[in-house]
Amino acid sequence: MIIGSRPLKFQVTVDHDQCMLCGRCVDNCSYNVYRMEDGRIKVNSRNCVACHRCLAQCPRDAIMIAERPCDYRNHPVWTDRVRENIYKQAESGKILSGGMGNTGDYPIIFDRIVLDACQVTNPSIDPLREPMELRTYIGKKPRKLDITYGPGNDVELNTKLVPNLKLETPIMIGHMSYGAISLNAQMAMAKAVSRIGSFMGTGEGGLHEGLYPYQNNMIVQIASGRFGVDVNYLNRGAAIEIKIGQGAKPGIGGHLPGEKVCADVSCTRMIPEGSDAISPAPHHDIYSIEDLKQLVLSLKEATEHQKPVFVKIAAVHNVAAIAAGIARSGADAVVIDGFRGGTGAAPAVFRDHVGIPIEAAIAAVDTKLRQQGIRNEVSIIASGGIRHSADVTKAICLGADAVYIGTAALVAMGCRVCGTCYRNLCAWGIATQQPDLVARLNTDEASVNVENLIHAWTLELAELMGAAGINSIESLRGNRDRLRGYMLDESMLDVLDIKPVGA
Amino acid sequence: MSVVEIEAQGMHYTPLNKLIRKAVADGASEIILKHVMGQRFIGDGLTGNVRITVEGVPGGDLGMFMKGPTIIVKGNADHAPGNTMDEGLIVIHGSSGDATAHSMRGGRVYVRDDIGYRGGIHMKQYMEKKPVLVIGGNARAFLGEFMAGGLIVLLRLDQKEPEPFAEMSLASGIHGGAIYIRGPVEKWTLGIGAAAREATVEDLSVITPYVQEFAEQFGLNPAEILSSMFTRIAPVSARPFASKYIWE
């Protein structure tokens, strides 16, 4: 007890004049903050994680949650977080972990890039009136087309095209595994992408039978743990993604705690119930870029060359050279996950300090692939901290073919980004396997929310393109001339290959 | 019973696998691949009950993702035979490379001679699916690393009285399954989370059917093999990393 108690992270107060004693807060809080005692709602603020489930369910707005009403003495270097982490590690001697993405106070490059619009000299396009081509094909494109002209207007294509994924919008949902999130959460997103004509990833948790009806819109993942991977799984997916790394924790493996491996998760992952699901840091059959090619080809061979194969890497210092290697491995797309990418749990030191921002990574990879004349060999999918349609648009202008969203899709289903995913107590039924909590997430309603979000962003993307006088996503991709940097230094402008505002 | 012969000389692996798949679809019960020379991915993702004989040396990832077939290799194999294999049997009349039986989920891989590094790494089991790797000769470092289930049996038959096993990082991070090594094991070879002890008679009954099948494949005497002293390596805990983290 040398260190003793620390200030409350969140203080919960109930306005007893407003409270009608309905008890919804008691029922809804999975962290045991509330109890009904002596005809009053009593609270234990120490348990609160600020997931706001109680606020959302309170019919009388009687609940107030304040963040650190009594804080540590202010200090610009020894911040409350720094001190708190030292206390925890001094007491435990353990690696500090947390949920959700990067919490480091880094400037967001997207917020220092502005988009262009037409004025006078070239007309903008009204998407209400004109068709906007947002359809995106993910996969290899031929270097050139070999065409034979027959009699009349008859044209024959001799070039053999390889399978691509057809997206009606360049917005997909990234890989969040069954285990990390609930089946209802996966189901809701699967329904949404099926209706939209987009895709979502399974993560490294196998494909639950309940998702088979949506398999044509699902990308199955194969990661270092090879959980749930068999030939049936590979054949069901619309595409296969090899996960090498993840933006939230580049260079390290994954670890689903035994508590989250319930009977159903165990069945889908094909491991015993209650055992830890440990994904090693590397794939132990990939120790080189040549080995990666071997795995890419083995997946193509196993599925008779019918499935595009993606390779996902975390954005790290040499991301461009690595992506160029991937482009030559036979892969059809490279997924780059920036350092703001989310996770159910990651060591905080990795989450906050390893990797680079997605904006710089997209630009570097696109530039490198174009310089080497192999941009057509792979599509670029960008992920990690895509928050709204402007981020999507800027990512595409920097060179991405499409984006993966993750956290944004969860937020669309109610997630408050409390960062407590690893406790298996998610009050929203998203990051939990407890049946009573999972049942809170209605898959039909949640799927409409996710669909609405992607639909709205797609509309905004079309509007932004129209304003810039662009009517096809092909003309937006890599169109860095339509970006300007605002308060970015010269070296950053060089990496992004964009001009500053006013230039 | 129909036997199909395929001449593999100079053929790329994709057309070769196509011919194999076609033969299986046409109802072949046995396929003989002649003059195999380094073709990778033979039997990759193949399902069914066919028996394939490989005459020659196959390339890497033999029988990867395979579900059901039997592959008999009349020679050595390259790296990772039985990679992420699901069901079936691979018998190698020779040695194989690194990552043999990598991430294997079910079925059996029998290697007459030696294997390279990382044998049986991250093998795992579920319900009735229990992968088995039996090696007649020696194995290099990282045997059974991250093992989550299944069985590895290392016989070292080239030594009548085997020297103590002396390859590093044996079973490091093991959290399921078991490894049996004929003869003693140097204590320093054990990786994090692995514990070793002399195998009991009861333990040996677990490996007996596989040793018998292995011996049958290669014309050996199983009773003689099983009369030796074995060391059993198993996880200390099913959750080796449970106490590594604290939460923000």
C-alpha cells in the first residue's frame, strides 16, 4: 500500500431529483457501478469505464459522468497518465496493455491536408444530375491489353484477367475477429456490407456458420496462429488476406485470452474451450519475402486461383520497400494499417509508439510502386484511423484504392471508444462473448446503422468528387494535385508529394 | 480401384495439381506421380480419400491444407510438408526440411529420417482432430514451439542408446499437446513453459498406435522402439502468457 489509491478516473453522479428509480442503469451496467439500495440508486465510481451505456439508457438524463474531477497536480511532463502507468507497473512488474487505438498525442496529418474544388475555370459536377463512378475493383490489373479486332465492331480480349473484388464503394470494413468481437457485431456488419456491395474481414477467428449466408462479401484472414483455417474456410471467402502485421501492434503477435474462448469461439477457431489463442509474432513458415510468395502461391493453389490474395502489413519505416516486395509476391492487394489502427488489446508501448501514420505510408507506397512500374500489380487498401468521408477521400487522393474502417463501424453500432474491449464486459454487446451482453446488439438494427454510415460517407465522397470536377474514382486515385498541405513542413510535403496551400 | 499415372517431368505445379484434382474427381483411388522434381504445393488443399505416391523429390508445402488423402513420398521432401494440414497421412521415405507439420491441425506426418528446424511448430488440436508428427531420425531447434495441441514423437533411431537431446528452444511457448523424445533430454533445451519428465507406461500407450503405424510403414520393429526410455515434454500451463499483462 505504499502507493495507495489514485484519483478516480470517472465520477458518476445520479441526480436523485430526476431519477425515477427505473433501475435501467443497474441492469445495463456490466461493470457493477450501480446498485439499488434503500430506495435509491447508489454508485461505485471506481468501476466506471465511461462506456456510457447507462447514460444512453437513462430515460431522465439523471446520470452525469465526469472525467477526473479530482486530478493529479498538473505537470506538463509528468502527466496524469505517465504517473498512473508508473504506479501500475511499480505495483505489478507487468507489460501495460489497453484496448482501441493509439492514444499518443500526435498531430493527425489528414487534418493538415485540405481538398480542392472547382471555381469558374472548370465546372464542378452535380452528383444529383450526373452519374458518379465509385465502383472499385481490387486486385491485379493487366499491364496491357491484347485485343483482336474482328469483323464489324467485334472485339476480342485475349489477355487473361485474374479475379478482382468488385466494390460499389471504396469503403470496406477491416478485420475484427469473432472472439475479439461478438458474433452479433460481425453479423450486423456482414449484413450491411452485403446490402451495400462492399466487403468485410473475418479477422483471425475463423468463419462462424452463421456468417455463411454473407460469405460472398467476406474476406477470410489467415494469420500466424492459423486459427479456423481449413480448405473449406479458404473456399468460402470472397478473398483471402494474409495478416503479417497490425497497425496497433506492429511486430508482435496476438493473444486472445482464454476467458473469451467460449464454446462457439472455440468451435470457429478450432481450439479447445478456455485455452489461450496465441498467434506468434511472425508466421513461422514466412521468414523472408520469398517465403511470403510461397504462402501467397499456396493459397492460390489451394483455391484453384479463384480468389484474390491480400497481404496486410503494419505501416512501419520501410513500408514502401516492403510493399514493393509484396507486389512481386503474387499478392493481389496490399493492406497498409497505420499506427492509429484499433485493436481489442495491445501493449500500450506498441500501440502508442511503434509504426507510422497511414497518410505517409499510403503516399510512400503508391510512389514506390509507380516508380517501379508495378502499381498495377497490387491494389492498395489503407486502414488505421479513418474517421469520416474526408479521410477516405484524402486517402484515395494519396494513392489508396480503397479503405478499411474498423472503429468507425463499431461506433456506428454504439461503441463509445472506452477502450475496455479486453475485459469481455462490453455493455454494448460488441467486444464481449457473454450471451446476455451479446443479445443487447440487435443485428438487424445495428446493420442499418452501419449501412447508413457507409452510405452517408459514400454520398459525401461523391459530392466531394463532384465539387472537384471529378466523376470517376479512377481519376481521384493518386490525384495528389487535388490536395494541399496546411501547416505541414517541407519534408512532410515531400513525402506526401503535395504542394502547400497557396501554391 | 483405379490407378492413374501422371508424368510430372518438367511440369509446373499448377497443371500438375490440376491433373491430380481431375483424377480424384474422376474417381481415382490411387495416383502415381512419376519423376517429381521440386514441384511445390503437391496436394495443396486436396480433399478426398485418394492415395498418392510421389516418385522423386517434391518441393515445399507438400499436402498443405490437405483434407483426407494419403501421400507417400519415395524420397526426401522440402520444407513444411503437412503445413496447416487438416486430415490424411503423409509418409516420407527420407528427410524433410524446416517447419515440417507447421500449424498442422489433424492427420499424421511420418518422416523416416530427419527434419529441419521448427518441426511441428504451432500444431493444434480440436475435438477429434489431433495432429501427429513422428520422426524416425533427428530434429533441429524449436521443435514443437508454440505447440497448442497434438503429438510429436521423435525416435532418433540412428542411435541405439540416444545421447541426451541437445537442440535449443524445445517446445518454447508450448500450451497444449505433448512431445515424446526417445532417450533423455538436456534440461537447458527446454523453452519457456515446457516441462519434461520420463514417460510412464501409461504415457507410452498414447504413442503406441502411432509408433506401430510408423514402424509398419518403414518395416521396423515397434516393440523394440517402444522398449526404450522416452522423455515426455508437456506444457506447464494452458495459459503461458496469462500473467504477462496489466491493464491501463
